[in-house]
Amino acid sequence: MGIIKPGTPWLDTNGKIIQAHGSGMLPMQENGKTVYYWYGEDKTDGYRPLVGVHAYKSTDLLNWEDCGVVLKAMDSMETFNEPYFQELYGHLNQEEKAAIFTDLHKHTAVLERPKVIYNAKNNNYVMWFHADGPTATSTANYAKAKAAVAVSDSPCGPFTLLGSYRLDHYGGEHYLHNPGMARDMTLFADDDAAYIIYSNEENYTLYISRLNDDYTMITSGGVESPGYAPVEGVDYARVFPMGHREAPALFKHKGKYYMVTSGCTGWRPNPALYAKADSILGEWTNMGDPCVDDVKRTTFDSQSTHVLPLDPDNGKYIYLGDRWVPDDLANSRYIWLPLAVNKDGSVTIEWVDEWQLQL
């Protein structure tokens, strides 16, 4: 039992500010108890240079032990000669290493919204994140628009990056010249399959794509795969089409699927919307803003990143959000609030200055 105070500084067990922004949470059963792993962007040095993905673990969601940086950024190609990186990537040729370096370059890459799920088939941990940065034809920070995947045998890493990819595209009239974009994203492990949810079509439409059995690629293979011919409703679904949504956080309650999202306004907060569906790749219905008495209509000055089950049988969840501080990203705050799924199936998020967390 403990107290959550949204928006106040949160320190790990070493007394340091927790660096887990744009985060995801992975609960695992270990030695008869639930251990929570919290993954997020390490913003110690601000937007750049990149540090990587930081992980923490806890048994009570209040006291967090530092697991360190579990996916590390790199200074130069020479970094591959260091023992840590040699162990992970020593088997690759120079061309393959160059591709990895593009996604981990401290000074040019964008690494956002890392999420991790457990793959029982392979007994390993799979991380996906939004991998962006310049391309051969553009110097823009968000030109690449890919999703990257990494794997580890341990929830505390190190994670080995496998590559980054463009994902699905429905073949309609939107962005045919630039298909398969993947930006803000999350993961969701269902009973029989796992899915990646991401902003596509220049952030105008959210997609949900089914992952393969290893969770390391979407079932359609992505837009660059030979014979690419995905089937809507089987391989992928489009949600909030042309709605300009990002920051998806998906969860399941009593057989129904729910997804909380934000609008696309950069670091500035905006009103949340949530959608509901009977099938994860089926038709999604916009249910409106879940926030109660959010006078400023800013999702209580936060942006969604994850929804964690707390007492799902009684409709109790935790909304995890970021309160970004653009000029001091290292000190961006975490907004954890009670999220309720009510008896009528509606979702509500209410502000509380502090609340008691009871596992």
C-alpha cells in the first residue's frame, strides 16, 4: 500500500530521477509474485544526444530498482569494437552494422515510446520502438518513420536490435508516395497473438498490425516485403482514419478492446479520446474524451502512454501519461491516475492530487 502523487518528482531506490518517458509496463510472474518492469526513454541529456532505453523493476509499483540502460545508443561506428557492442553485434557484417547504427546514432537518431512484451514461444523479451531520424533524401528528424525491434533473453537486457521497418499500408489514396509510416506506437499481447499499434499516414491514421509468432515482424511482412498484399481485418486495421491521433495505449476489459489516444500537437497536451471495439482488428468506435472535469481539456496536462491493469475484475486500471517539459525533458513528470471501466462499459479518468495504490 502506498501513495501516488501525480506530477511530482519520482526517484528510484538509488535516489535518482526515474528516466522512463514514453513508457510501457510489463508485469511478469517471478517466484510466485508479480514483478513489474517499466521501460522508457532516457532523457537525461534531453532530446539529444540519445542515451537509450532505461528499465526499472518493482513489486509494488512505488519503489523502483534501476536495471540500467537496456538498449544503448552509440557514438560512432567504432563503438561496435567495444566489448558490450561486440557481444551483441560482432556477428554482423559492415553493411548490417551500418543499418543498426542508423537507428542508434546518439546525434541523429530518434528513439521514442519503447514497449516490451514477453514471447512464450521463444522464452524471450521483444521490444519495439518508434525509430526515426534523417534519411538519404531528407535531413528532417522525422523523415524515416519506421518501427524498430530488439530482443533479449532477460527483461533487464541487454536488448539486441534486429532492424527497423516500414509497416502496413492499406493502398488507398492517402500517402501512396510514402507508404507504411510508423511513428508513435505501443504493443498489445492478446490471448492468442500480439499486435503493434502505431501512427501512420503522416500521423493522420492509427493502424493495428498483427505480429508474427516471434513478435519480430508484422504478419504481412511490411511494405518492402516481396508480394506484400495485406488483408484489412486479418493483418491490420485502421482506427480513427484521418483523425490525427497518436500516443496509443490499448487494453482489454471483459472481452472488449479499449484504446486511449492523444491528438498530434507536439509537446503540448490536448484532449484525450478513446475508442472501443469488439474485435481488435474489427471496427472501432470513437467514444469521446474519458477525462472527467478536465477544465483545460489537456488530459490533465499529460499525454497517454500506457494503461495498466490494477484490479480488472472490478474495472480498475492505471492511466500512465507523460507531462512533457520541452525545455527540460529529463525532468518531465509522470502522471499516473485511476482509470475506471464503468458498468456501462464507458471509461473515465479523474484527477486526484494523491491516491492510494493497493495491490
